[in-house]
Amino acid sequence: MSAKGKSLGQIMVATVAALLFASAAQALEVSEQEKAAIAERIAPVGDVYIDGEAPTQTAAAEPSGPRSGEQVYNTYCTACHGTGAAGAPKMGDAAAWGPRVDKGMETLTKHAINGFNGMPAKGTCMDCSDDEIVAAIEHMLDAL
């Protein structure tokens, strides 16, 4: 390659490099509003505390008493008993519930608490008390 070709190549490389640096510098100019939006997007979703330290904010308060059957149903039961998923009897379907109701409340309660066929124990509400599970069963039966 001739000396003229080498110097033309060097000029082109220098020009491309200058353009890249100029565009990078322009990209760094971010408005305060954009900075706030970025900070919000990358903010941590939680905090870690060393044993003995108190958090600056407390989590949402736990329910002060037992949840109603409707609350338990709407939170944990509706996914299957609202759609019939995994063979669950749909809420309000007397024909599907009939054979189950005929076995008695004791059997319904036992199956709901311990799980039965496709239904997991407590319908995945592992922090529900037995009384809350019974309330959810009664809520579903009231719809028949």
C-alpha cells in the first residue's frame, strides 16, 4: 500500500473514532427526568437487614383475624374451582358437587385439608388455618 493510501486510511479511522466519541458524549447527556426514570427502574425490590437492625419501613400488616371463606376462596380456590381445572368441581355447579356433598362435610374437610386426587393440601394455602379452609368450603357450598 502506498504512503498516500496509508494516510487516507489513518484519516478515515480517526474520523470514525471522533464520530463515535462525539455520539457517546451526547448519549451521556441525560435530563433529570430521564435520570429519575432510570433510578426508579433499577431500584432494588427489597432490603437486607443484619440481625438486630430494624427495618425503616414495615411490611404490610398480617391479617389480624381469620380470613373469611370468601377471602380464602378468592385468593386460593378460584383458580381451580372457578374454572374446573384439574377436575375441580366449579363453584355453583350442583351436579359436580352433589357426590362430594353426599360424602359429608367431614370428608370434604379432610380432602380439602390433606389434599385429594388433583387437589393439593389446603389448596396451596399453607398458611390457612383449618377453620379458614372450612369457611372456604362453606362459601363454595352456599353458592349451590
